[in-house]
Amino acid sequence: MDRIKIEQTDITGLKVDAIVNAANKSLLGGGGVDGAIHRAAGPGLLEECKALNGCNTGEAKITGAYKLPSQKVIHTVGPVWNGGNNKEEELLADAYKNSLQLALKDNIETIAFPNISTGVYGFPKEKAARIAIHEVQSFLEKHPEIKSVTFAVFDEENLNIYKELLVLC
Ligand code: APR
């Protein structure tokens, strides 16, 4: 499906309608991609996030993008990997689904995802990639309004996993 792209890049530089942030439940910033997005967006992003009263795991909330080149930031909270018996796979799928639902509602046509939960939250990368690709593909089949989804991978391991899985699709 040529509406799905892979780019090994810092997501904060992407000129898409919306970038997705792998946030924590407080939505008050953190390390990893969350830290990078807040640093690049500037203090206005945190101000807006403060008014959102957090976000549950698997859910998503949308804000402006401030100094980022994108128009919006969709903040979602992936699950912490805890062995796989605490609905982690379902919650990760929800994080992708709910981010895409929000994008659709906001007339967003191009969106970029980081590899949610595969950093600090320790989700196995291949399992996470399979879930991400499955959710994005099924959503795009139902919603032609979304023109493109970019997986903004950051490390070599994720790059190779996504390349391999997307060739098979
Ligand atoms: N652009 C794209 N991807 C990035 C960037 C970046 N600038 N920085 C990090 N990444 C990648 C990581 O390499 C990893 O593959 O994003 C993926 C997600 O890793 P984390 O940012 O650690 O996110 P996650 O595993 O979901 O953990 C979320 O970490 O930063 C805190 O506040 C955040 O508590 C939350 C937790």
C-alpha cells in the first residue's frame, strides 16, 4: 500500500499535518520522542497539555504544534510492556486506532507515528510493528480521506523490522 511510508528520521522535522507523540499519562512531557517533541514545539505545547488533564493508556488527545513544522500533535499513551498478559497488545492497537480516529475527525490527511511503546516502555519491537502496521492498514482501507501515514522510525532495528514487514504486505 503506497499510502504507508517508512522514514528513518527525527519525527519533529516532518512536515505532515500531524505527528503523533508517544506520551505518558500525565501529558506533561518526558524523555524519548515526548521530550524531543516538547523541546521542538516550545513551551506553548506544555501549556496546552496542562489543560487536557492527562490521557489514559490507549487513548489519544490532540493539540496545536506551535514551533513544529506540523499543524497538530496527537498525544497518545502506549502501554508499558509487562510480559504481555495485561492487555498490552490490545492497548497498543487502541493507541494507533484512537490516534487515527482523532486525525480523521480533525480532517488531517497526512500523519506520522513514532514506534510507540518500543523505547522506555519496553514493548518488543517486532510485535509492536506488526500491531502498528495491521492497525494502520485496516484503517486506511476504510478511510481514503487519510492520504498517507509515515512510520518515523528512529533506530536501525525498527527500520529493518518495518521494511521487512511492509514488503510482505
Ligand atoms: N523521532 C522519532 N522517534 C524517536 C525520537 C524522535 N525524535 N526519539 C525517540 N524516538 C523513538 C525511540 O527510539 C523509540 O523507538 O520513539 C520510540 C518510542 O520510544 P519512547 O520515546 O521511549 O516512548 P515509549 O517507549 O512509548 O515510552 C513513553 O517515555 O519519554 C517518555 O514521557 C514518555 O513516559 C513516556 C515514555
